[in-house]
Amino acid sequence: MDKYEIIKRPIVSEKTTKLAEDRKYTFEVNKNANKIQIKQAVEEIFKVKVEKVNVINSKPKTKRVGQYTGLTASVTKAVVTLKEGNKIDIYEV
């Protein structure tokens, strides 16, 4: 799997912006990627050193529009903690 197939996009919200101050960055990742692949992809793409990777599998939720019901997409997120002195500027990439 290519490194750009593993890391789909950064997740930018108020909570993830607050976590970025503690060197923790959140990305949407491929469902089949493991922690080792995610770590290698982030290190290659952003040229940083990764300390730890946590993976979150969110389940789809039921949503309704009028009489129609459906499900939101299930998403796999990775919270990547960088080593001291490393930083990613998500808004520039």
C-alpha cells in the first residue's frame, strides 16, 4: 500500500487543533492500515519522528432526512504523537 493511500486527510476541528499544541495530530486513515504502516507513512510524508500511534474505529451512525434513513460513513482515525521538537503545519500542506 502506498503512503498516500494510507493517510487520506488530516482531520481539522477545534478538538484536534487543541491536541496539536501537545504534538498530537489526527488523520483519517485507510481501514486496512496498521499502526506500523501509519507511523512509516507519517514519517515519510511529513519528515518527522513519530513517538506513538493510536487508532480509533468509529462506527456508522443512523441519520434521517425526511422519511429516508441511512448511515453515515464509518471512519478510521489515527492520533499520531510526535517526538519532542517535531511539528507538522497542517494548514500549509
